[in-house]
Amino acid sequence: MKKIIADRTELVDASGIRKVFALAAELQDPVNFSIGQPDFDVPEALKEEAIQAIRAGQNSYSQTAGDEVLKEKITQRVAAEYGWENPAVLVSSGVSGGLLLTFMATVNPGDEVIIPDPYFVMYKHLVNLLGGKCVFVDSYPDFELPVEKISRAITDRTKMIILNSPCNPTGVVYSEQQVRNLAQIASERDVLVLTDEIYERFCYDGACPSIAHYHQKTLVLKGFSKSHAMTGWRLGYVAAPAGLRDVIEQMTKIQQYTFVCAPRPFQKAAVAAMDYDVSDWVAGYRRKRDLLYEGLKDTFELVRPGGAFYAFVKAPGGAASPFVEKAIRNNVLIIPGSVFSEKDTHFRISYATSDEKIEQGVEILRSLA
């Protein structure tokens, strides 16, 4: 019988997360530390912007690269922030859509993509799907930016370096000095950098430095899903200095034949979202971070997260999968580190849940340790 399924599908392993949800299917009111989305809703004012756009008939396609008003606002914002003259901008269907377009426009079979480990799971699988080669650079045990290791990993086949700060799954925020040091290396070696800054608003102990300030050959990916709880609205954007305009143009061309455009009514709402104050939510998540960290630090080995809403915790005995199964049997949903890493020594907690659930989950995890 002729094979129907494409070979590339075998390069994507969904077994880790699938196993977690299979184990969790029968749980009643679990402590859900697994899902990476805010526990608050889209602000009413921004919902109203979308509703008004729908009622006004703004329901057709936008331009492929995005609504002109939104694009102009993003252009002005990134030009002011990074000192870029005439930057190029593409509105994408979430940062996830932006990642796919970026890799499709840049990665050839055999190209190497340097990824600090642990990493957001999508990087690995998208690069593999396109025939690229992931070069993982170990950042254990402190998960700081491994600048020297990245420098040693660069070869003639290196197409790009991926940064994600604040980081999913570790919650680590790279320091300005680390980012500057990597920018110098990337500039000297003429390497493209993709910086995924979807969690940029969730910085708890100071600023989150962006390599875009220091390295011109940088693609910046940002979005509205985490900061404004618009996970289902699928809105993100990619910005680049003028020297990378050709990359954005190729991504736009690919978007025309894939996503077509981001949802137009939500693009209208995003114009208002760019000026919406989310500081109260950030303060609330700083408190949740402290609640989780203080509850676990005397029992588990973990780095204090500086941003995002995750903690990457070392499993007792250094074997994560058995501990994750044990936690799930005790009504706590966590994700094994092997989903986000080439190792299986840690587990990820998302503390995007209520204070009550955090306290409950901490108590259960401590009892299991």
C-alpha cells in the first residue's frame, strides 16, 4: 500500500505533551501548572475595539503584511526603541506564525540553527521540518545565556542564532552584558539573530535587554497573546532594520500563500492594545512568581525566574518523567523537561493560575519530594 503520510511528520515528536494530557484526562479540578497562557481575560476596552471593528464591517482580508494603521504604529514603536531608520514590519498570525515564516524564508536543508537548551519546543520541530540542523547549546544549570559556548558552536553552516528572553521554559532574563557580548560575536561572525520577545512585558527585576539594540542583523518577534491574553486572537509581528527588508518581503510572500493575513478585526484592536497599560497584571504575576519560588526553593533546586510565567525545576533524583507522572497522579499537571530540552532532568511549571492553586500545587509537590 502506498504511503500517504509525509516523512517530515516523523521529525515532530508530540509524545511528551500528549502523554501528560493522556494522564490528566481523568483528573477532577487539577492544579494546572501546564498551560502557558494568562489566567486573566482580554481587557474589556480591547474586546470593545474588536467588536466595533466587526460591526463596522472590518471583516475582510487586510493587506498581507497587515493593517496599515497597525503597521505604522509598530514601525514608529520599533524605530524609536531600537534607533532603526525605516524598519520593515510584518503582522503575523501570532509569534508562532512569525516563527514559521521566518524559518521558511531563511533556513535551507543542512543550515545550522543555534538554540540555547532549554528552548521553546517549536524552534526544534520547525527547523527539523525544513531540513535544518538544530545545534543545541547547553545552558544548564543556571540557564544564563551561554555566550562562549554559542561562539564555539558557530560554523560556516550557521544560519542563525535564536534568543528567547524572558525564556520559556526557564523564566530566565538575559543580562545586558550577556546580550551585548553575544551581539559583538554575531556582528563579527555576520550571523543572523532571531529574538523571540513574546514575554517582554513580564520582566520582574528590571529591564529585559534586547539584542536588537546592539546587532543590526536581528529579526524581532513580538506579540499580544501573553501580555493582553489574546492567545486565541493570533496576533504577533516581526520587525527588522532596513538592511533585512528583503527577509521581511520574502516572509510576506510566504504569508500570502499560507496564513493570508492575521485576523483583521483583531488587528484593529491591537492598535489600541499597543498603548494599553498592563502593569497591574505584571505586578500580579511578580507576586505569583514570588509565591511559587518561596514555596519551592527549600525543597527543590530551581533558578528564580526573572520574567515570563514559568519555572524550570530540577526533579528529585534528576529524573523528570517519573516525577511528572507521580505529580499528575496526585492532581498536579506539570510538563517534563524533555519537551523543552535534550535532557529530562527538570520539569516546567506555569504559574499562570490563581494564588490559591499555586499554594495548593506547591504543597502537593513538596509532599511528593
